[in-house]
Amino acid sequence: MRQAVREKLARMSNDEQILLRPLVETSRSFYIVAGLLAAVTLWGMFAYYLQVTYGLGRTGLNRPSYWGIYIICFVFFIGISHAGTLISAILRVSKAEWRRSITRSAELITVLVIGFGAIQPIIDLGRPDRVLNVIFNAQLRSPLLWDVTSIGLYFISCTIYLYVPMLPDLAIIRDSGIKAPRLYRFLAAGYRDTPAQRARLERVIGVLSIIVIPIAVSVHTVIGWIFAMTLRPMWHSTIFGPYFVMGAIYSGIAAILVAMVVLRRAFGLQQYFKDIHFDYLGRLLLLFSLLWFYFTFAEYLTAFYGGEPGEMRAFWAKLTGPFAIPFWTMVLGCFIIPLSLMSRRSMRTPRGTLIAGIAVMIGMWLERFNIVVPTSVNPRWEIESIGQYLPSWVELSIMAATFSGFTLLYMLATKFVPIVSIWEIKEGREHSVREVADRVAEYLPESA
Amino acid sequence: MARWGMVIDLDRCTGCAACEVACKSENNVAAVSVEQADMGRASSWMKVMAHVEGEFPDTTMHFYPRPCMHCDNPPCIRVCPVQATYIDDEGIVGQIYARCIGCRYCANACPYMVKYFNWYGPEWSEAERQHLNPDVSVRPAGVIEKCTFCHHRLQKAREDARAEGRELREEDYQPACVDVCPTNAIIFGDLDNPSHAVHTLKDDPRVLRLMEDLGTQPKVYYLRPRD
């Protein structure tokens, strides 16, 4: 760090010093990790180059397993993106004050991960060169087109929803002059934090956080409908819309917990991501592990009880057949581990939530696997049940590149924006403490 | 307007698979390597499915030649995001190869599994290349293809009939699989035209349609084997 920057930083408040430090100071381990992630990402891009050159034959896909890793990752990543919406929008709307230090990191996950999710179905296309046909020859009855529409809207609204609450922080960086003055002058868009601007900002954030919720719900509902609208066993189910939304929020909370533990360690944010945050998010994770069990149980019991032969083939393939390992690992990761850890107060710590969060992420990835693959290889017409699916190295490399590419971009983003919202912390200190006290007083009967 | 359909008499089918071969050569369906075929990547617009009943040694085997069902209510066309698969006025379900983006949603939606994907581009030996059918377009890598009831034959037959100034006759338009069947197990024609054989056969008491209960209204009828 240069001397001039150090002096500028020293003159700022304590919050600003801690939260802006990552923007101007980069550790050696950051470069090493970033380099490794970049290498994995480039390797995945090479794999995709091969796939585009030679055709989708380079994957392990076949007939009847038309869909595989890419569609699983598509559902998974778009699911993760619900982290930002839930944590930030719902907590803002419900005036949950503990949200202040976690909104930014959550919203950033949302925006970056939507991009990585949305490219998955394009990677999956046999003719990616014709992808614009979905606009030129749009066929409105196709659930895939509903998907294009709602994901597009979701991406735009989430980007705005990330950017607008970032304005005061961008203005702080611009005024401090610690980094790229021109860039931040442009990004801050003339925001001066006058009382009128602040009032307008809060009104816009209020409106956005309400708009973004139904859009987020629609996105994962429609992704569930891609499967549910077909007549295939274990896909053709009315529960899929809500089931997918619930699963998305669940994996989103897990993702943000993992991100928070890493950020807290990497940037020394113990004062911002406190034990209480992990406790609250841990409780939320616990609630969703129970919800997950409820939805999954309802889905499988309905299929089992009806006993329709086509459904039963896919059903038993998952419970006791060739997919028993991914199925029961999913139950372990999505239910048993998070339930047994998060129901204990002593485990709702950074370490405990990290373990539960990783278990849930693995479990939710497997859930999508257990939806896509067992049904694919067990089509309704039994004569054709000859299927098997083993992903090729090309698919696995592209999946690894998706994970590393997302992590890399997220890391880079922490070098350009404070990962905890400075102005929201400040507002919390200056106004909310009093406001909450007043609000609680309002709930109570007038004192005698 | 005609409504083209097919009746397949399972009693007459010997499982010789001549229909499969004729279809491949008529429609320029490229063969794939043994490894690719084992992975489930061979295309066969017409496929003779074998169905075994009973326990060894008391078994009977039936053969189901299975083309596209050309459903009146096709699940594949609803899900296509780019209108690349469609049903025409005469009930033939087609695929626009030049527009298909290769998402394979239709292949997943079809309960009969008759939509085939081109995992790689087609490859022919020099000898095969010289015998490609000029009336049928060759499909590139990355698109879905399917049975068309040899629609190109309909176009040709219609032109011939017009040139000769007469109506289209039943025998003018027959798909390749029907032409080649040595036991006449496959009968083809206009389901709505009382002078065509399929019109009466489709109401035969032996008739069954595959997965009729799904509401797809297939236009391929099977005549159940007599015991």
C-alpha cells in the first residue's frame, strides 16, 4: 500500500478503515488462490472449446439421458442465487436489523451466480450459435421461454438491486480518493448523500426489495415447471414449483453461510459477521432443513402411494436402485447433518454453520442430480429403459470451471466494493438503535 | 384435408427390420460407430422393438415397429422454445433442422422416445455418400431429427398428380418402410378418407395405440396379435 493511500485511510472512521482495506491491500495468498481458480476456469473453457468444435458427443449424454451435468448445474446455480434475494430483500422488508452487515455479500452472490447459472443451458445447447432463435422465433407455450423471460428479468432487477444500495459506498470511495478516482466518479453517478438523495435512495430500495421477491419466486418456479410440464415419471408433479423455490432458498442460505465464514477469516471481519449472525442464519437453515424434509416426503409419498408403474421405476431406482448412493447422500446432506447440527445452540457457530452449509450445498446439488438423471434413464416406455449416464471429463471440467469462475469473480469483486455495506452499518449505529427502541415502545400498551 | 396415419399389423410383422434399413437409406440417417451405438447414440427413425412375454421356455416374442406416432396432440411441439417442431395441416409432425437450437426438450417430452439427437455431425463412407437421397436434407451436428412419414414423397406424389391432372391416389404416397415391408404389415394412408384402407382398419376391434391414456392421440395404430 502506498504511503499516500495509507494516510488517507488513517483519517477515515474505524468502519471505513476495516472495510475499505481489502480494496487497496491484497495479500499474497489472494493471488495464489486467484491464480489457481483462473487456471481451472481456463481449463474448463478449453473443454468447452472441444465441445463446440466436435459436438455434444464429447459429453456423456445419450438417448434417453438427454440432460445431465449442465442442467443440474443450471438448477443448482440459479438456486444459489436466491441467497441475495432472501437475505437482503425479505430481511429489509421485515426490518430485521441484523441484516445490515450481510446484505452486500449476499446480493453480490446473487448477481454473479445468475450469470454462471444462466450460461449452463446455453452450454447444453447442440447449436449455441442459434441461441438468439429463442427471441426471433419465440414460442410462448414453451416453459424454456418462460425461463428465458423470468431469468432475464431477474438478472436485471437483481443487478439494479445490488447497484442502488451500493451508491453511498461508491461515493465514500470516490470522496476518499483511495482507488481509481475516475472509475468511482463514474460509478457513484453523482451521489452526494444529501438528505434528499438519501430519502430517495431509501424509497427506491424499499420498492426494489418488494419487486425482487415475486420475481425470484417466479424464476425457480418456472425452472421446476420445465420438468413438471412434461409427462415424465417423477417430473410431472404439481409440487415442483414450490419445491424448487424452497430448495433454492435453502441452498442460498447455505451458500451465504459458507461465503461469510470465508470472508470473515480472509478479511478479518469478526466484528461484522458476529456469532449472532451465524446463530440466526443457522436457525433459518434449521427451519429449511425441516421444510426440505416435508416437501421431499410429500413428493415421494404421493408417487409411492399412487404406485403407477412408470413412476415406480424411477422411484425405486432412487431409493434402492442404481441411484441409492446419491439419494441417501442427499438425505444426509439436506436433512440429517443440518438438522442434527443446527438444532444445537453450540453448533450455530461459524465452524458449525460452515459444516452444515457445505453439507447442504452438496445435498442440494445431489437433489438436482436425483431429479434430472433417474427420470431421464427411466422413461415411461419400459422397453427403452436401457439408459445409463456417466458424465465425461468435458462436462466435469466445465462444472469445475463454473465453480471456480464464480469464486474468482466474487474474489475480484471484493477488491472493488466493500463486502459489508459501510453506510448501512453507519445508519444502524446512528439511527436504527433509537428507531428500534421507539418501535418496541410502540408495540407495548401505553404505560400507566 | 388429409390426415395421414399408419396401421401396423403385429400378427404380420416378422421382425425382419427391413423397414428400419429402408428408412435409414431413404432418409440419409447416418450410421454411428459401435461404441457410440452402445452409448445409446444411434438414430433409427423407424425401430423394431422386441417385446418378450412369459417365462423361459414358455415365451412369446412380439415385434413393435415404432416410427414417430405423429400425435394429433404432440407433447414435443408445445415445449419447443423456437417453434422448430410443428404439426402441419395434414397431421404430420416435422422438425425444422435449420432452426433447432438442440436443447433436447422435445426429446425429453416425447413419451415414445422418437426424437433423435445428432451428437456429432453425420459421417458417410465415399460409397454411401454417392447414394444419399437428394430429396432429404442432411442434418448437421447438434440438432434433433425425426420420422417425417417420408414427407418428401408426399410432395413428389402431389406434384406428379398435379402434372397428370388427377387426384392423389392412395398408392401414390407411401413411406419407405411401408413400401419395403415383405409381409405388408404396415398400411399407410389418409385416416379420414373412406376409400383408404387405414380408414376402416383404424376401427378394427384389434386396434391399440401406444400410451393412448396420455392424451397424445397418436396416428399410428397397432393391430394386436391374435393368440
